[in-house]
Amino acid sequence: MKKCCRAKYIHILLQNETKFNLPLIRNINTNCEIFNKDDHVFVTGGKKVYEAAKEFSNVIYDENGKNLINKYAPQGDWIIIHGHLPVIEGIRIKNIYLKKIILRFWGGSIGYKYKKGSPFKNVVKKVLNKLYIGNVSHFAGFGIANKVDKVTIRKTLPDMPLFEIPYGMGKREEILELVKDEKPCDGINVLVGHNAWDHDNHIEILKKLAKYGDEIKIYVPLSYGNENYRMKVEKYIENNNPGNITIVKEFMPYDEYVKFLNKMDIAIFDGDRSYALGNIAVLLLLKKELFVNRNGVIKEAFDEDSIPHKCVDEIDDMELNDFIKDIEYPESMGESMLPYDRERAVRAWKTLFKKFN
């Protein structure tokens, strides 16, 4: 295990995944015109992340993988946390480190969500949430992906300084280059959700779509997420598949996944929180038809920036022609939800470093 030395920016990578962490590490280590790689150290407790990035000398693997924030905070001028910060872990952060932490928000909600029918658990959650929010409210700032994160954060922390922190440099240019020679598919392809978590409400959506029969082809990505939930969805599809539903089990490389999304005509995301933002950004850039939850923060962000969309609950009253009718996107759509182009990504990082130098 490499030892961590003092650094201007210590990045704590909380999730053992490479989809976001690896591009982050590579960009900072290879874009010398923007980043001084000697200023940055990455700490991970994830073996998969370390194995994928160990070629870089500034990546530290902590085998214990616990209490990383308190352990490494003394060695950094600024601590940038990447990934979902669990409530208990947020509560455990020592007060002396709070004001030098930037949390790159990964969607969801700030603190535990309350559930109907669980009064005792909700009381406990309320106490823990108060402690958690009390801590994170002292952070130096939150990093966001796009407008949806901004909408989510301001509901709980309206005065929190927000900074765009992109993981890719020039994603927009890359996406358009990847699909420029792709030919359109026959028929109507519908994407339901993006992973095996219950916020995508797969079974409920599939029931809504059943009335269209084999007039549409449905694709259900279940390549990662909750194993028990995945099995539940798979069992439903096995028992209720007229032959037009395909489960996508393999985790695709980014280039392949972009091409997969390009083959979709319609995408349905029924979560009410900030999630699937990378998928949504690509689909908007490619001008695909999007259905979102009427009561969710994604719709709220869409409404604020006048981004056309449809709502999931409308499907109940839609004939096939209405369901597949194209959305007319404006020629010049705002930046708030689209993938970063290189100029915007560079500007975002420079703004962050100017503030926290």
C-alpha cells in the first residue's frame, strides 16, 4: 500500500466503482494544461478502483477502507469527497475538518428518506438527519453534476455554495463523435430505468406498457444495483414477457453504452430524486423522448429551464400514437442538463480551484 503524503487536494473515493472514479483520476493526471497532478492525491478503500488506477502514483489504497475522511483529512488543504456520503459516516466527521470539505453530490437525498408506516424508524431517522445536516451544512461547498442536483440541495441547504465538478472532459464532443455514423433502428425501442434499484419502479412501468404489446420493444438494464430487487424484476419479466422485453445484464463500457442509448427512442425514469443524470444528459443531447416522475426533482429542474418532457403517469391515458409522438426540442437547449463540452468542463474546474486554492 502506498503511503499518503500531504497534498493540496485529497480526493476520498467512497464507492468501489470505476464508471466515474476512473475518468476522474485519469483526467486530473493527464490534462496537464488544467491540473497540476502533484496537487492531487486519491484515496480509495475499493480494490476494484485501485486495480484500475494503480498505474498512477497518486492513488492510495486503504485496505481497511473505514473512516477515510477523518484519517486523511489532516494531510490535505482541501478534502473532496466523491460518492454517496452515508448518514452515519457524515455524522462521524470531526468538527475541525468540516470547513475544508467539498462533497461531490451523487444524487439521492440529503439524509435518510422517511417511509410511511414506520413511525419509530422515522423518529430515529429524524434525529440522525438533524445531526447529519448539521455537519454537512458546515462544508466548504457541494459539487454538482447539473441543475437537478442544484434543485435537490437547495431544498435542505439553500445557502450551500455549489460548484460544477465534471468527471469527463469534453463528453459532449465524444458522444456526438461516437454516434455520428450510427444508423436508426427499425421499430420503437423503449428504455425502462437504468439499474437494479427500486426507484426505477420497473414492474409498475412494465404493467403500464403492456397495453402496447409488441408494437414496442422494451429494454431493461439490470447490470448493477440490488440483487434481491433484480431477481424480483427478472422473475416478473420471465412470467409476463410477450417476447418484446429484453433484460440488459452486462455492464457496458461507456462508448458501447452511448451507442446503446442512441438506439432508444423513448426512455422512462420514474424516480422522484436526483438520479440517472448521466443517462438523461446523453438522451437529451440525442433528443430522445423522456418520461419522468411528475413529483420528482428532475421534472422540477426541467420545468425551471423549459426542457420539454412527458410524465410517467400520463402513460395510463395514452394511445400508442401519443406515447411514441416525438418531443420537439428547441434548437438551442440550455446547458443545465446537457453533457459538459470541453470548454464548460475546463471552466468548471478552474472556478473550483480559484475558490479553493
